[in-house]
Amino acid sequence: MTGGGSSIPEVQELLATLVASKPGGRIAEMGTAFGAGARAIAEVLPADSTFVTVEPDPARHVEASAALAGTRAEVVNGRWEDVLPARAPFDLIFFDGGTRGETLELAISLLAPGGILIKDDLTPGRPVAGDPVREALLQDQRLVAVELLTTAATAAIVAVRRP
């Protein structure tokens, strides 16, 4: 679903559109992988924005750092759970890493009021009940969220934190 560890072009377009529509702010990515999603963000990053992307795998971090050289992306090697809380709140989060209930809760808590969280790599049409990602993002009362088709076979959830 990720195109071999990288976000697919349709998700990259979604990210670029959302980042470009939010003038200024703090942006984070959880799970840089090889930097494809981060590049889509970095290429449209408003001048008054900051962007940090976190990758736990050392080899992927090296590759992503090279791919993002010359951009304003700060590429950090580590666990996002350890790196990002001290830098919160964020106006936009691209949650591109693996998820568990506790990581979803932490990610939501890092959003500023009005902040946007994007979670990709979903199979469309699955029921909400029994799916931990959909339950966490589509049923959390702190969020207004919608599932969007990114292709005929893939989906993403875009959630906005209520003020």
C-alpha cells in the first residue's frame, strides 16, 4: 500500500495541498521512511513554517536525510514518541508510521486546536468497529474526521482537532 515504503503520489498530492493551505505553523511527520512524503511537504512548506520528520530506522534515516538535503525539513533519527512531544503542539501531522492505540492517542494529543492529522495506508471500505485506527480517528470526540479514497484501492483519514 505504501509503494515499497514510500507514500504514493496521490497521498503526496494530498499532503502538498493541505500544507500549502495552512500558512505558517508547525508540521511533523511520524515515519519518514525514504522521504517521499516529507519531500512533498518540504517542497510547498510556507516560509514561516517549521517541519520535522522522524524515522527510527538508521538506514532509512540516512537515505531520507540525503533525499531531503537542501530542503527545510529537519530529519531526526529516533522514535517520534520520544522526539515530538517536547515540540508540540503541531498544526499538521502526517502519521505515516505504524499505529497502536496508545500511539494514536499520543498523536492526537500533539495536535493544536484546528490542527490536521493525516493517516494513510488504509484499505477503503472497512468497517469502523474493530479497526483500531478508524475507531480512534473517526470516533474521537476531539476530532472531526473523514476517510478519503486516495486511489481505488487505498484510503487515508484526514482529521481536524476541534477548538
